[in-house]
Amino acid sequence: MTHTAPRPSSSRLVLERTMASPEPPTWAGAVWVGAVDVHEVPVDDLPITLADAAGHGSARLLVREGTSPRGFVDLPVVDGTVAAAALRAAVDTLPAAEHPPVPVRLPSTSVVLCTRDRADQLADALRSVLAVDHPDLEVVVVDNAPSDDATRRLVTAPGTDPRVRYVLEPVPGLSSARNAGVRAARGEVVAFTDDDVVVDRGWLRAVASGFARGEDVVCVSGLVASGELRTAAQRWFDERVTWSRNLTPRVFRLTAPPQDRPLFPFSVGDYGTGANFAMRRDAVLALGGFDEALGVGTVTGGGEDIDMFARVVLGGSALVVEPSALVWHRHRAEVAALRTQAVGYGTGLGAWLTKTALRPRTLGMAVVRAPRALRHLLAGPVTTEVAGGPAVTTPAPAAGDAAFDREVAAVRGTELRAVVRGVARYARSRRTVRARTAAARRSA
């Protein structure tokens, strides 16, 4: 058994939530979400208080040892507390921490935070980024094709931290926004995150640890943990994605194919997600930036992140998954929003698969793996395994509501139909990009 260092028993432990919720939970299965360091776990039996726990029947805690995650534990909540003995017993079942290497130096870093018409969520994300422990940091907020000036007013208000810069990108699409952020960035490393996250204070130091795992590392992704499980829709989504529980550090190289990933290098579900990754700026530029035919805000609806991850590996560089680089993500709270998201995931996947098929080298590699990929796609939701990530073993809890069960069951069909639509939409989006590029050249 793994025993933790004792915490002084003279004070009662109080844990804070990872994300503040806009409204209290009304779902009976609501889960309180937080984190605890093994060195804080008390040796006495005083109950551990959970701040703002009203309406939550259970708690999920990410157990960390310093910055290194050891695993998640689920505990019952009684009168806003969890039992110290139950936490100790749960912690003792977790594997030992895998500590990341200590970087020789911290590279200058630009955080690119792309947003569109969500200034209320952006404010929380921006505050968390500015609280990150890093000595050489700037934040580039890219306002993508906004319908109002709320984001500009937020970012340029008097008294705003001088490390924050505002960039307007009028061309809609997340790839266009990310490319604009990369062009504006001054840092050696560009870290990308979303406006619906809260980043850990040690996020960028852990990113630097990922780059320290090899001289050929040009991309590092991190853990994107569920920051709120207030609704049945959020819990349903959480159980179906792999990137919310990627706790094992990994280095992916084309020269050393992982034996446990038969779909590699197309096992993009293992690589991470666009809400939490970083790249060397010169590597992004060398790859030609993000494909502007892909991404939220275009007709393809997504796929720009998995495309970049695959291009990094296929190009001969290393991609590192560094779970210590932690951000907390707020999932869509309603099934209607999940359905919209599923359309984006499915269409983006179909578009990316089309792009892969249009290139002779990747087509040949994909054909060999196609039978396995098809079985994976038909066996589970697109959100769980884009192309072969580790299976989720914990089933989603039943909502106890037949209407809800029917609604979420329909999401899977929506995803699969969207994959098919992505084929035509990639071609359409490519024509749009080519026309825009030609027009820009004529006006130059």
C-alpha cells in the first residue's frame, strides 16, 4: 500500500471547488469536483469540509503529489463533508506518482486564448491564466469574428494586466484565430487553451517539463479534467471522453510505435485535446500553421487540433502527453448543447479523415488500419475514441429519466451522421480558404 505523509491533525481540512458554478445543482446525481494533495490528507478522523457543497451527493477528487496526478477518487458527501478515513483508504489504492523531469530553464511563453462572444466565461479563464506561476509570460486574447465588443472592452479595460494583448481576427474559424495568435506571439513556446477552462497555477511549468522529455519534442498536451459535474449531461459527457482522465505520461514518436496502440499514428484520442496543449512557435510556423479549412467556426466544425497533433507525429517530431499540465474544463450543461458539440466533433473527424485520405502517404498508412478504426468508430461514441484512445471502463450513471436517456442515445447517431457530412464539408471549406487566399493576394 502507498502511504501519504501525515498532515498535522490540529486543523480541519477545507477543500475548494475547482470551478465556480453559475447556478446550484438541481440534478440528484450532482458531483462536487476538487483536488487534494497527498500531503494534505489528514491522519485523524475529522471530517473534511467541502466548500459550497450544497446539492452534491458525492465528490470526485483529483489526488496529486505536488504537481503529479495520482488518480481520481469518488467519495460520498454527508452534510457537506467527506470522511477522512474513506479518503485515506481510496488514496492508498492509487498508483505511485510519476514525477516529470525538472526543466533546465523555463522558456518564454505566449498563452493564446481564442474566444468568440463569451466574455463572461473568458473573464474566469483569463484570471486563472494570469495567476500561473511563470516568470516570462504573455497572454494573447484572440477575438474571433465577434458580434459585439464585449471581449474587446473586457481585455482593454483600464487597469488590465499589461501582459495581456488583444488581437482581432475577423475571419471566422478557430484555426484562423489560432494562426493569428501565433503570428502575434512573442514567446518561444505558444500554449493554447479555451475560454471555458480554469488552468492550474503550475500549468506552464509542467508544460516546460514536457518539453524537457526530449530535444525532438515540439508539442506537449496535458490533462483536461472535468471541472464541473453539476448536470446529468455533464456527467454523461465526462464518462465518454478519454482526455479527461489521461493520467499516464507518454511520448509519441513515429520511430517508436507504441505496441498497445494498433491505430498509431492515427490514435489521436491519445494525443490530447485543443483545450490544453503547447507547441514551439517555430514548429507551428514550419508546419504552415493550423489548417484553416478545419475548426469550430468553419463548416467543418472541428478537427484542427487532431490534425495538428497527427502532423507533428507524422512529421517526425515527438508529442508528449504530460498529465501534470492540468486545466479544468466546464462541459456543456444541457443535452441540446451536447448535440451541437457532437455535430462539431463528428463533422471535424470526417473532415480530417478526408484530408488524410487525400494524401498518398497517409492514405496508405490509414488503409492498413482501416478495419480496426471502423470497429472502434462503430463500437462507441466519437467523443470517447476519435480513433483509438483508451476505453472508458466506468459506465455513465443512469439519469433515471427516460426522456433524458432517449436524448443522449440520439447524440451518438448525430455524431456518426456528422462524420459522413464532414467528407463533403472539408472540400467545401478548402474551396473557401483557397478563394480567400487568392483574394488576399490580388489585393496585396
